[in-house]
Amino acid sequence: MTRNSLFAGAALLCLAASPVLAGESTPAEKEATRQLNMQAARDAAPAPQQQIAAADSTAPFASAQSLSELSNPPSKIATANVLDSTGKTVGAVQKVEVSSEGKPTRLSVALIGAKERIVVLDASAVSYDAHKNEITAKGAIPSAG
């Protein structure tokens, strides 16, 4: 009977400790997540595109709109690549902060390359193309490149 009590006590101790263990990620887990995000951004970098002739008026224009104008952005935005104003992939979305009305206010971006770090951009400083699932900066991205 004492053996069963001992097992029951150990099980209760494990259950009581599990909320503590489920809290903050370890530095190794954070680094692994960062590395996976960086690799996903590199893998999803678009291939060089052919230039479209300016005279071709049938070519569709970019369907991107300012991120700050969206209401309740789609969940797939969490996997979007982030491009600089020239169209070069410079990072991946980490987090999108929204107002109480569901409008995006800020965007956290994990930069790739020599200056790998997280930067925060105002939603009004970027546009979002839902069809391509890409965020494009309207101007310079701090510490990118």
C-alpha cells in the first residue's frame, strides 16, 4: 500500500509542477525557433522575376494595401515574408499587434542576414499583399541590410 501511495504522491507532484514547466521558453528553444523562422524566410525568398513591360496595361497591378487599413488580418499573415521597398526578402513576421477594433498597429519582424534581430514597424509603414502573403516596407527598414 505504501508503494501505491508513493506513486500517487509522485504523480501529484508532477502534475503540480507542470504549470511551472509550461511557462517561458528556454534560451535554446527560443534560438531553435529563431533559426527555423530564418530558414523559412530564406526558403521562401522569391526567385528573380522578369520585368513586365510598362506598355502592358493588361498586367494586374499589385493587390497590396496598407497593413494599418486591414480589419482583422488573416492568420496566415503570421507566416508572411517581409520585403524591403526594392522587393528583396529581409525577414519574417514574428508578431502582429492589433487594436481593440482589430486593426493592425505594429509588426515585429525577424531580420535575416548579417544583422539578424527583431525590429518593430508601424503598420502604416508597410503594405500587405494577401494573395502573395507578403509584407512590403514602404520605406527603409531600420537595421536591415
